[in-house]
Amino acid sequence: MTTTIEVGMLGLGTVGSGVVERLARSAAKIEQTQGIRLHLAAVAVNHLNAHRTVQLPIGTRLTDSLTNVVCDRKIQLVIEVMGTVATAKKAIVAALNQGKAVVTANKDLIATAGPELAALAKKRGCDLFYEASVAGGIPILRTLTDSYVTDNVQSISGIINGTANYILSAMAAGQSYEQALTTAQAAGYAEADPTNDVAGIDAAYKLMILSRFAFGQELSLSQIAPVGITHLSASICQSAMENGWRVKLLAQIQQHGPGLYCRVAPVAVPVDQPLSQINGVQNAVAVQSEAIGTSLYTGPGAGSTATANSVLNDVLVAAKHLISGCQTIHNQKDAGTLAVTRFDQLTQTYLGFGKVAPQVLKRHADEADFSVKMITNNCYQITNLSATQREKLSAALPLTLVPIAGTADWTQVAENPMATTVNVAI
């Protein structure tokens, strides 16, 4: 027996068009294997007469009124893929108050208002799912929910912004930042205004969401204080690569004792580590846990097809709940109370790039009790550099400092046992 679920959608841009296309391609399979027919009853858009390449199913109503979708009593499930924050939040609140399940890909909204919306969903007995808000086609939120329920996550390190990773990969190949950005924009990998991507804000929002699922901990943008990639050059990326590192915009969060340490910043990743091999617009998330060890999840981080697939998977879970009437699953951990500190407050090892005479840098090292090793001209490895020393060194010398992954000094922090098994899921 097939059960029909009436679906409404808000937005028909890149992701919304991808949802329509994926639904059309997979409708027969969904009906055969799941016994569910997803009927796209209505789609709300800003401009009814705008040119669109996607063809809506016969019988789907196109409207320029969000209210006509979220307040339609026949619609049981609402997909929000229109972007924005304030308007999307208002629409989702209205849908939840109407008792409708909601699926969204809106990372900015979920990062800033996720707990509030989750509380409302729980109060109304509705599903609120947002797998597509982090890492596009990688089902990392459901993996954290389902596969780590009996485990303790210790750390997450990820390349979760495809735009920044594409630019850094191109710079390592010799393109300037400006050339790499222009190429990314021409290929559709970067927005006309790429600020959120290249300044690390997009990755920080995603890390805020990951923190809730892995540690039950709320983070704010100010706590993370993301550092972007605009201060880097092709010569820095190439010099790092030639000497055994790849510069990546990493989003990291790690628990040690009663503290949670976070970072979104360019980091020099040794070439023997899997994250260093993630290039272009690919995303990857490495999860370290007590029982499993280190597992790496890789896949496309953006794009209409990958993101739409994640949206539809959420839609199917919500549809099954609507049919069975089972209790709604709220998959964030309970709120945590860990003290939050940035990684840059820890003593660690850095690569230093700049036209600084070795003897000048050595004099600073002797005075401040850190060590320096010259790797090549204008490239140094600086060991045991504290946060205070780093700030003084940056103020005194024309050096670009890039932290090396895995070099934080935890001697002043209670350690958790770390496993060494590595499992790769692609």
C-alpha cells in the first residue's frame, strides 16, 4: 500500500531545483521501496515569472506567497531552501506551529536559531531536520546521531567549505588568490560576494551545528572568531606543499578535560594525513572517538544534486514519522557546559612565512624561549610558540604564521585517551 504525503517547498533556486529534479528521478524507487508517494503540492517563490530551467510536476502549484504554503492545511511537510534568515525563520516557525514537519538546508539560520527552533518543534511534536546544512552530500549529522550514540566523540576536524578549499588548492598549484577566486566564481563554486566563504564565517556556522551534535555544546561566532584565507598567497601555499604540508581551512573542535577547544582558520596539515589530500570543492570530516578511533567521511560539500539528496533523505525520515505517528526524534545532544577556548590560545608549532633574516628571528626566539628552524628561504618552523609570544612576534616582524595541525601543547590540560584506528567512508 502506498501512502501519499503532501509536501510544500519554499524556494526554487539551485537547491530547490535540485530537489524537484531528484524527486522526479527517484519517485518510482521511493514508492516501490518505501511505500511513500511524495506529492509536491506547492512551491513558493519570490517572482512568479522568473526564468527557470526546472519543470515542476503536473499539478504543483506555484505561488509567491509563503503563507499559501505554510498555512495550507493539506500540506504535511515543508521544505525550506530559500535561504535568508529572518524570513526563513518566520516561515519555519509558522509551519511548526501548524503542526507540519520541516526540512531545511539553511545553515545560517540553524547555526544562529537552531536551539529555539528545535525547542518549538519538540513542543509541537514535529520533526525538524537539517542534514543538508552541513557538508552538503555527506550525511554527517545523522552519522553522529546514529553511529556514535554509544561512543564518546573526542574531536572533529573538517574541511567543510568547498569554496575556500577550491581556492587554496588552486593557490597551491600556482594561481594567485585573485585568479583562484575568479576561476571559482566562473565555475559556480563561489558567490559574487564570497565574504562568508573566504572569511571562514560559513565554516564557523557549520562548526556551531556540529558542536551541538558531537558535544551538546552551543558555540557562538565570537567564541570561534574565524580566520579566513584572504591574507594567504600562492607562494605560502606552494612553499608549504613543497616542504610536506598542505594549507587547509580547517574547522576543528576538540574536548580535553572540562574544556572544549575550537578553531576555524588556515592550518598546515602534514601530507601524510588524509585531510591534506582533500582538494577542490570536496569536503571531509574526521571524527575521533573513544570506541571507533578516527573515521574520515568525504564527499561533495555543495552542489544542487548532493544537497538535494540530503534534503530528500530527511524528507523520507520525516514522512515515515508522519505515517507511523511515532515519537519525534530530536537528535541534538543535551546542552553541555564545557568551557570554550580557541586553539590559538594554546602553545603550538607554526610555519612562519616572510622576508625575515634568520638571525633576527633567532634573536626573538632566544629572548622569548621558543625555537626556530629554517626550512627554506622565507619559511621557518617555529616551535613552542605561546599565544602571547605569537602576538608579539606578529607585531614585530612581517611574518604570516600558520599553525601546524596536531602540534598543540596539552601538558596543562587533562588528556583523554585517543585511539589510533582509522576507518575511511567515501
